[in-house]
Amino acid sequence: KLLGRFSTFLEHSKPTGTGTQANRHSALVQWAVPPGQEVAAGGEIGRHKILTHCYWREAGQEFGNLNIMGVIHGLEEEKVLTHKIAIDDHLRECRFSVSYSAILWSVRAEIKPSEIEPAAYDAWCRKMDIDPSAMAVSD
């Protein structure tokens, strides 16, 4: 009962240690498939090796009832978009009814716990001999 959710947004746009660009474009891709088909459709989406991860998350009516999300990274925006279109085509070929599909582009990323019990975190830091204030994330 320490973490409710841990949102991870990795920094993909910084150069690597050698100075080369590892990535420029990060895309959160989204689909809405009929209820009961999330696992099967997610399995088909997950076959595409370009995805770093894919998961089932109910987003509700205000977000087009999307229920599957995945992340694609790449150096060229057009190639990332081409992969997303290929996944869309694959879902249609597998006869999944997709009522909503979108892509959200990211230019910045970070890692931060979004729902952590502050007192429990402070206690853990002290147990680990860490000053909790030294761990604070500044915006």
C-alpha cells in the first residue's frame, strides 16, 4: 500500500554517451476495440517489435473509449507513423473493429511516481539512510 501508480516516461530524446541521437520521436498510440476483445487485440498489437510496451487501460468516453495503448520510438517521425499505420492495418486484417485510433507525440520525458504515500516514502528513505529532501524532483 505504498504505490498507487508509477508513471514512467523515459527520456528518449537525449544523446547517448557517445553523442549519437538514440531517438527523436516518441509516440503514445491508442486504440479502442470492443469490450471483451482487449486481450486478443492487444496480443496482435504486441506482435509488432517496434513497440516498447503495450497495455490495456480503460480511458472512458471522453477519450473515445480507448482501451489499448502502446509506445513507439524512432529517429524519424514518418517511420514511427508508418509503423502505427501498419498496426492499424494488421488489426483490420485480423477483423478487429477499431472504433478509435490516435497517436500522441511526446518531446519530453521523465520518471516520477504519481501516487506515492509521502510519509511511507520518507520513512523508507530514512531507513535506507537517504535524506528525503535530496530525492525531491524539481520542475
